[in-house]
Amino acid sequence: MRYPNRQQLIFFFCCVLLASIIYSPYLLSVSMFMLSGLCLFCVQDGRLQFDREGISRMLHIYRYPAFTAVTLFFFVVFLSFWQTEDYGYWLERLRIKVPFLVFPLVFLALPRFSTRQVDGLFYVLLGMLTLTSIGIGVNYLLHADAINAQMLTGKPMPTPRNHIRLSLLMAVGIIGGAWLYRKRFYWRYPDERKLIGFCTVFLFVFIHILAVRSGLLTLYTAITVLLVRHIFRTQHYKPALALLLALLLLPVGAYLAFPSLQSKVDYMRYDLMMYSSNGGAQYADSGRITSLKAGWDIWTRNPVFGAGAGNLKRDVQQEFDTHYPGFEQALMPHNQFLFVAAGTGAVGLTLFLFAFFYPLFYRKNYRNDLLLGFYTISFIAFMIEHTIENSLGVGFFVFFLTLFLNHLDRE
């Protein structure tokens, strides 16, 4: 019997990790545990041995500044221990941020991912997202009236696990699918390129039916950034400008074509109208806007070091109780940068911004269209959500980031 080699196992458990973002946080833990083992051991001369080269890279992570920068996401929270009064919440935040310490070490120790392996992972992601979307779509067709009515009250279309994380992953998958199609990628047969093109277009249409605003906004922004970069790089102004114009018209056409998107937009309008008339305490967008106000007020009272990462939940609750008593539930700031600033102040925010942007600019990594698209999606997601304050969001962001760093910068 022929057993899979180390590279095949690494590829397999990366695929499991991608599936975990869609379906199961438990699989996230399993895949991370297996990748950690694969980064420590290798088979040489038919014997299982420690991978000394990989372990050496882990121990000398300071020689790889882009990987070192990623660990700052963990230390921003860890270094606020001196302010903490609510150690339960601080430890919860710290536990969620542990992958920012583990993933850079693991992907630094793993063998370098080849271009074909990276493309293959995006190919697998495209297939998983297509099959998942077909399942969601069939359920929607069977219960269209009930789901549209549900969306008019602010609830999302039923999806596996978290609809926001799924929409962000779908945006990455669409950018990845376009990348593969442009490269004429295929795994075994040239005709697979037609399948890649079909799946990419299908997902682009379906993300409008899914009608999750985070996914749509990040996708359109990423496409715009990549088109603008293409214009400056090739000097082909007319075709790219025509595509940009089409991007402006597509959302209008999608709104007219898809009842689910109409329901989402109509609810958003109603929500904002209620907020402007001081009657939005029971509505989602009103809560998000109010959470930003609460986060800003906390930061302005503690501008240098913030309220303390472990104290933020308590302070947000006090802010809502004092100034926004009509809200049944206190919402944490729906902006990742403001979340960090309120908890750790200007000092923490500076470290956080460095950790976020340094890998993009290190060795001009922004020249890679796939990485630039991923970064654009992540940046916009950070602006409208506290994306990396749960395990799925952390897994989504740190997996792709360290994968790209392994492929691009691990020389």
C-alpha cells in the first residue's frame, strides 16, 4: 500500500482547515494540531525524524520579520495584562488570539508551498464554496418566500455556521477563481479551466443572492483595487475603465434581479430611518452605529493605553447602560481597528497597524495580485466588523496570511 507523503498530508490538512472555516471550528483545531505535528517531523531514509531545518526556522523566527510581525496580534492583547481587572474576559481574548502565535511558527517550519500547491488550495476552495452555495441555493428555492420575509426583519439567509465569514471566504474564492482562470490553471485536464470559469461566475452571482453586505462590499472593493492597479501597470485605460463602470451598474442590476438582495437593502433603509428618528434600539445597523460611538468614547477617555483589553467588555456595557439604555444588548465596537484602540489605546493600535500592514509591504508583497486582493478584503472587513474577535475570523485571516508568507517570503 502506498501512503501519502508529507507534502500531500500538509495539503490535505490545509484543505480541512479551509472546510473548517465554512463548517466547523472543531475541524479548525484538528487541522491545526495535525499541521503542527507535520511541521515538527519528517521521514528520512524510511525513519520518522525531527525536521531540524524547520525547527531551526521556528527558533530563529526573528530572522523572518514578516512572520514575526504577525505574532504582534497576540502580543497586543497579552501586553495589556497590567491594566486588566476582568481576567476572565482577558484570557478569553488571549485564547482566541493564540493562532497568531502558532500559525507563524507552523508555516515558517513547514516546507515552502509551491505555486502549484497554493493554486491547488484555491482550486479546492472554489469547489467547496460552489458545492456549499448550491446547497444553500436549493434550500432558498424551496423556502424562498419565508426566507425573503425573514431577511426583511434583518435575519440572514440560512448558511452553515457564520454567514459573514462565509461571505468573506466567498469573496476570496471569487478573486482566487479569477486568478486561476487568468493563469489558465488546471490540475489534470485542460478543460478544467472551463469549470473554474463557471464556478467563479456562479459564485459571483450567488454572493448577490446571499446578500451579505460584508461579502459584497469587500468583493467590489477588491475588484476595484485590482482593476486600478491593472490600469497603472498596463496603461490599458479604456477596457479597465469600462469594467469599472460596469462595477457601478452591477449592484443596481442585482438589486432589481434578486428578491433576497432587495429584502436586505429594504431592511437596511428602514433600520437607518429608525436610527435617524431615535427609534433604532431593536435594529441591527442602529446597534452597530451605536457600538462605534461607545468604542470611540471609551478610546477618547483612555487615548494612550486604552481601557485594557480585558476590561473592554465591562466598559462597553457601562457605556450602553449609561448613555444608550434603550438597547437590550451592549454591542462591542463593529470596527476591528476601533476595537483595538478602545482596548489598548494608541500604543496598541500602532502595533496592530504595523502587524497588519508590514507583511503586505515587506519585499513589495503587494505586487502579488492574490495577496493584494486578500488584503483588500481583510481591510474592508476590519472596517465594518470586529473580524478577528472569534475563532473562525482568526482562522480565516491568519491562515491565508501565513500561507502567502510561506510561499512568497520564506527565503
